[in-house]
Amino acid sequence: MPIKMHSAKSDFRVLPVPECASPRRWTPYALGFAIGVITILAVRIPAQAQSYSDNVIYSFPGGSGGTEPVFSGVVQDKAGNFYGTTYAGGAYKYGIVFKVDASGNETVLHSFGQGKDGRTPYGGLVIDSAGRLFGATNAGGIWSQNCTAGCGIVYEIEPDGQEKLLHAFAGGSDGASPYGSLTRDAAGNLYGTTEMGGVSGWGAIYKIDANGTETILYSFPGQPGAQFPQAGVILDAAGNLYGTTTSGGTYNYGSVFEFSAAGQMTLLYSFLSGADGEAPDAPLFRAANGDLYGTTFEGGNGEGTVFKLDVSGKETVVHPFGDFQNDGIYPESPLASDSRGNLYGTTIQGGPGGIYGGVAYQINAQGVYSVVYDFGVQPNGTGPNGPLLLGSNGNFYGTTASGGTANSGTVYELIP
């Protein structure tokens, strides 16, 4: 399939292509500078938005009850129950699918790791109107030379807790190691990405139809094309998919892409590694006017950005992170929106309470950044990096990867 690339020119050198992908980047970043290619919309501004308080709905106990809901977040059913995944813990120590009811009681619906089952789910779940849950695991399933811990699976959890295996990745051209969550369309088709595999070995976009048949829609070609997608994709009303890759693109610092319903791949933006950001590893948010918003884990003032990409392909940094005592650092959650057009997200570290806490932040419709909650106290949860769910009551719900009473993570509620 042809690839179209839209990107600014730069003097920056292209880094060598890595031999293998690192699952996550947790080390400080050496700041680079890009000159004359982006506009900084907002510097740090003292908090002006309404602050939130934190109600811990559930603290994970570790062990068989699950630990580390890394990038899970939660989904909610019609009765108000919350569902998500943990990366570790459970009966076989390879993660769980959990249910937490409105009273804060946990039920382990499934423990991963037995036999050819999946292992280590990083992403969260999607839920349909019947209460069925869908997700992917990064490992487990089919073992091969390319997947010594298994290539990962896509699964369905029935309302009674039974697991149904929808697809086991085989590595090679079939794809391997899905990190992100899934997207589901109105017809029941599931869409996602694998970080590895595909025809060229740089990752793939896949579809699983309502009958459980998998199709590889696109294989990433590697730099100067996109490579190594760690986030899932989002879907617009016309059936176009949008996503990010942590590396690849013109300068090998990551990209934003569109894969059209007609099968056309377009690189919408290639990051330059300086002030414009580097290594986007979270899903995008698409506004009603078609503008895309997202986060980069690095770049900006050294520790990530919130960026906007308009329909013409122009990138604007809405907020650069780098002041860990005030802003928070390292954003890895996708952005959520309220009815007034304000955007919300979280950082995994930083904030007034300490470097390892993290914050929840708001960017209002005028582009003003404000910290609305500081995750600086361990019993309240630390390291919030999953997506935020906006409830009908105006409260946000999410997960922290650590903290809580056993330091194994929490399900939390942010209340205005």
C-alpha cells in the first residue's frame, strides 16, 4: 500500500533503527531543541481550574487479587460496576480481569497464564451492550522463536466470567505483542495494533470480525515509515483509524498516522525529538472538528508534551512537561473530554506531593493547563497512567499502577 508522508524538514539526524523495541521508557530524557517548526501555545500557568478530591474505590491486595493495573483504566456497565485488567497477580501471577462493584467489592473474573492462555495484559477493556468484555494480552498464547513468552492473544470475557479465545497471534506476518487496548465498531469488529510482527517485523494493525476471524490490515514498514505502535487505534464515523507509533517516521522519533477505510496509510506527523515531543505511546483523542490531541512520553521541556495536530497536519504543543514539582512529568494516559470541551489527562510521576506521585490535569478550551489533583500520597494511589472514564455524574474514574493500601494499585474516583 502506498504511504504518504507529511512532515516538517529539519537538520536533525536520524537515529539508527533499534534491533528490538523496549516495552516502556522509564528513564530521564536528554532534551533536544527544534527551531522554528512548532508553536508553543501554553507555558505552565498556576492552577485555575476547579480542583478534585480522590475517593479510592478499591485498593488491589496483590497476590491472587491482582496487582499493577498498568494502563488499564476502567469501563463501566449499566449497573455501575467497573471492569479492568491488572498486569500481574492472579492465580497464575500473569494478570487478571477484574470487576469492582459500586460498593468496592472485587471479583476476579479471570486469571491469565494457565496453559496456552494469554499473559500480562497491559491495556484495558472495551464493553458491549450485553456486558461482554474484550481485550488483548501482550504475551502468552502461541510460543515461537520470535515470541519466547508467547505472542499474545485477543480474548472475550462473557458476563458469567468465562473466557473465549478470539485469536492467538503467531508472530511473523501475523503480528505479535499487542500492548494497547482495542477499539470496537458498531458491527462488532475489533481493531488493534501489535508492537512487533507484521510482514516487515515493525508491527501491524489488525481487525477481528464478529465471527472471530483475524485480518492484518496493515504492516508497518519501519523507518522512514512508522514502526512500533504501542497504543491502540481510535475510529471515526467514516471508518478511518488513527494512532501513534513510538518510533519511526521521518526522523525516527515517532509518528501520528491515519489508516483510511479504503486502506490508505498516511503519516500525518513525524516528531523531531525536541520541543515538539518524542515517543508517543498513548491513544489519540479526536475532537468534533477533526483535530487530533495526544501526548508524548518524552520531549517538550524534557518529560513529555500534550500536542494538537490540526486537519492540515500542523502540530502545536499545547503543554510541555518538565517541572515535576508543579506540572507532573511523563504523561502516558490518553486524553478525555467533558461536555464543555476541557481536556483531562494524567502523568505517572511528579506533582507537589513528590516525584513518584503523578497528577491529574485539565487543559481548558482556551489552552490553559492546570493541575486538578495530586497523587502524592501512597494510600490514595500513585502512578496514574490508564485512561480516565467520565461518568454521567461528572466524576472521573481510573486506575493507578501503584500505591493503595498494599502498594499494588487502585481504582479511584475524582470528585469535583
